[in-house]
Amino acid sequence: MKVDYKPKNINVKLIKLPHIKITQVPNVVSGVAPIRSLVNLGSGVADLILLPIEQYKKNGRIIRGLQKGTESFAQATTMEAIRFGIKLQLERRFCLNKLMKFFLSNFKLASIQGVILIL
């Protein structure tokens, strides 16, 4: 049996591009570290607003939605504050290490040349 198949010129980019834009681009962009923090905070704010509305539509209990939204917002804000503190601490440590290496190298150079340093 012989199959006679001649492929047509199909532009795959035009077919796949809308699918990629919808499914993959938001995940890639939100994976970038500075943007990820904004996405997390934004989702907390969205939960603060949308969860009460969703809960009210579901069973008419707006208070439970407010509780859930506030909890989600507080959790997102707290986690981002902790992450920011950790990043700040790491940057501070990096800068202090660089300064220490700079001053120690200068101290060693001065002591080799016979210069007396007053600290």
C-alpha cells in the first residue's frame, strides 16, 4: 500500500502563536523575580476583592468571603515582606564581604610596604 502524502505549506508559527500567548507567556513573565513579587501582591489584592464577591454569589455569606480574602491578602503580603527582607539581607552581606576584601587587601599591601596604619 502506497500513501501519497504531500505536505502543504502551513505556517506553524501563525497556528501556535495564539496558543503560546495564552498559555505560556503569562507563566514566563510571572516567573521573573521582580515581577513575581508584584504578581503575588496583586493576587492577594485580587483575593481581597474577588473572594467576598464569589462567596456572596455562591451562598450569600459575604462575611466568610471577607475573612478568606483578608487571610489571603495578609498571607501574600507577609510572604513578600519576608522574601524582600531576605533579599535585602543577602545584598547587605554581599556588599560587606566586598568591602572586607577591599580593606583587607589594602591593609596587606600597606603592611608589606612598611606603612603603619592607625585604625
